[in-house]
Amino acid sequence: MDLGLKGRRALVTAASKGLGKACAEALIAEGVAVYVSSRNPEAAARQIGAAGWSAADVSLPGQPEALVEAAVGALGGLDILVVNAGGPPAGTFESTPIENWETGFQLTLMSAVRLVRTSLPHLKKSDQGRIVFITSISVRQPIPTIAISNALRAGVTGLAKTLARELAPNRITVNCLAPDAILTDRLRDLAVARGFDPAEEMKRQAEAAPMKRLGEPAEFGAACAFLCSSQAGYITGQSLGIDGGSLLGVH
């Protein structure tokens, strides 16, 4: 299927590994010129064939804005924004230092606000504007020991739904991808933070999953490419679960 993405221009943040990289790779495979960022993006950008890259820490005010302008300058415009950021530190509510909440707020929610705010004038010039937020299954079912992420990714989802209504007249779609257990470094890092052996924890999670396996990053990237496609032009304000059937609640 031709997704109608050839020649489109995208910015994907936190794209040097994991889910962000998977999204960038999927878009590049469909003919999108992709500009990527992370704290150390150059090696990954060269590996996947990105059209450009910038080192950026999106949790710092000013850097998301500069990143968008760098991407627009390199690409000549912007049709797609994929908003991703590394997960905040793990911890229960009681074990989380109060200062970590401000750090998580800037990383998870305010980075999204700043990226979208700066991108909007450019996305409005596109005839196929797309915004995709990478969130988590936790927006539907909180995950133990990641209190900050549970709270703030829900805020990103609220932002996405607000934007979906506001931007519908501009034919800009706004959606979220909500993954569960996708085989990335974040999953391994969380296992370590909880005091588990990563290999054993991955095995346990795979055995507990409905499909008896973990999700692959490429499967996640394919879903991102679809939401950016011309075929998805009437899908907006949604959170698409990439969870292998692990969450089946009716709501």
C-alpha cells in the first residue's frame, strides 16, 4: 500500500534508539525526509539515512524551539511532527524526590508543548499535517513504580485530544501511540530500576503477554507511519494501543 508519504518532511525527536528510531526508520522507508534529534543523534542518523540531525535536550526551554527551526531550515518545511522523549526516572510516589517532578514535567509535558507550539505555523502550511505523540499504555492503566510517567503522559494525552479538536479545521491530525512492552532499552532500564535481572524480566513479560512475546520496535514504527499517512486523514484525537492485546478494557 502506498501511504502517500513520499516527499513529506518530518521531525522525530529522541530518535537515536528505541521507539523514536523505529518511527524514523519507518517514515524513511516510505520516502519521508526525516530530521532527527536526541542528545547524541549523529551515529543513528547516519545509520538510518536521516536527512539531518541536531543534538538537543528537549527538556531545556529554548532547545525544542531551536530544534524545530533547524529542522524546517534543513527540510524546507514540515508536514509531520513525532513527539518523543525519554521516560522520567522510575519510582513510586513516596520514593520519588519532589524535585524529580519538575524535571519530569519539563521532559514529558513541556517539551511536547514547546515542540508543537513552534511547529504549528509550519504544519498549517502543509496539506497533510500530522502530529503523533508517543505515550504509554499507562495512560489507560497506570504502571507500578513509574509515578511521574503515569501522571504526565496522561497530560500529554489530554493535550493531544485538545489539539485534535482545535486543529481539525486545518486538517492537521493529532494522535497518540500508546505502547506496552516493546523490546527497547527503556524496558531493560525499568527492569534494572526495579531490581530485576533484565533478561529474566524480559522472559517473564513475554510469557505473561497474550501473544507470548514482546512487541518489536518495527511494529511500533509501522503504526506511526500509518497515522502519518494519507489514508489516516480522518483519524484524529485517538490513542492507538500497540500492546499485543494486553489491555482490553471497554471505554
